[in-house]
Amino acid sequence: MRRAGPSQPLPSLETSWRRGRLMPEVLVLTLLLATLTPLLAWHGLERSLVATTVTMAVPASTAATDLEGALQALRRAAPVAAVETAPPAAVEELWASLYGADAQAPILLDVRLWPTVTIDAAALDQLATTFLPEAVVEVHVGHLPPAWTTWPLLALWLAIGLTLGVRLRRGLRRFLAAERDALTLLVAFGGKPQRIEALVAKPAERRLTLASAGAALLGGALGLGLVATAYALPLASLASLPWLALPLAVLATASILPFAVRLLARRVLRRRLHLAMA
């Protein structure tokens, strides 16, 4: 019978690996975990970086070009800007109750700028009044309202990570159970532990590491694309602060996940092989 060298896994092991469910499970779960990472990083930025809201009361007779010029100038002051207009009917009703039915209600606007860590509130006030001298401007500095999706997203990320660990352990146990006869023969014919590990454990660890690394990189790229699409973030801005945190989170995930998968696989395989050879 031809002996298989350390660099040539047994044919039965190769066949079992291809037919098993372990590799698809690891690929899918790692892909999902890495895809959610940039979304979680974005939620972290939303909760940590300061936002500024510029509230303006503009006379109704203001020219549309002046109003649009002010809004464009404010939008250029921060990477992300959102403009909200108060309902005209509600403003007119409130204005009539305060100043009479003949009083002309102003236009109320809220311009939310984010992030604004280095932007001076006084500079925003001056910027708005430069374009709209008759406007009444008030600037509020604070954080964005917490997104309700943050904690469910974090819980989903943790659940996928836990599932990955459980499925990896169970899959490796299935893999070794399917090769129990081959392992028994190796032990019966005096196979050394180092040789058995080279035939079984090391190829499995290598495949899982490479597969999880590729899935993590692909998932991270998909996650970055989702963030850029959902929040209209130019991809070029991912190389500058604070958006640099997003690709850094992806790189950290792509580095840590394969390492964690390799460590867990090594622990399970070494323990099971030790019991089989005992």
C-alpha cells in the first residue's frame, strides 16, 4: 500500500472535505460577519462624532437664489448635510396666533451638519447671515439622535460570530468522525502524532484560514459599498478622517477573523486527534 507523505493528505480526507458542509458554512458566516462590520463602524461614528444644527427663520419674501446660496454654503461646511423644512401650514397657524392673521409667516429651516468637530458655531452663524442678512439664525451643537438599529445590528453581529464558532467546532467534529476508520488505521500502523497532524490538522487549518480570509475581505468590500451607497459617501473619502475608520475596521476584521478561525480549528483538531490516538 502506498504511503502518503505529510504534504499529500489521504484521498479519503480530500473527498470528505469536499463533500462536507463545513467550508460553505464558514464562508457564508464569515462573509456576513465582515459585511456587517462597516455598518457597525458607521453607527459608532454617528454616536461619537458631534453634529451641528443651524435653525433659520427666513422672511417669506426672500429670493430663492439667496436661499439656495445659503444652503449650498452650509452643505459645503460638512461632509454630510440634511435640510428639513418646517410644515408651512403649522408655521402659518403659529405665526397667526402670535402676530395676527395678517402677519406673513417666515420660512423655518433646519440644516443638520455632521460631523462638525472642527467647525465653529459662530462661523456657521456668520456664513448663514452673509447670504441671508434678514434671517434669524440659531446654532445648536450636539450629537445625532441615536439610531434604533444600532443595538439590533450589534446583536446580529454577535449572533453570527457565535454561530460561526459553534458551526466550526461541530463541522470539524463531523469531519474527524467521518474519517475515524482512516485515523484508526494510521494509529494501528504506528503513525506518529506529528505525521497524523500533518495529514489531517494542518491541511484543514490552512483551508479554513484561507477561506475565511477571502470571505472576510469580500464581505468587508461589500459592507463598504453598502455604506457608501446608503449614505451617499464618496469612495474617495474613505482615505480621509473620520471615514478612514471604516476601511480600518474592515482590515482589522479581515486580519482577526482568519486568525480566530485558525486558532479555534487548531484547538478542536489537536484535542480530537489526541483523544483518537490515546
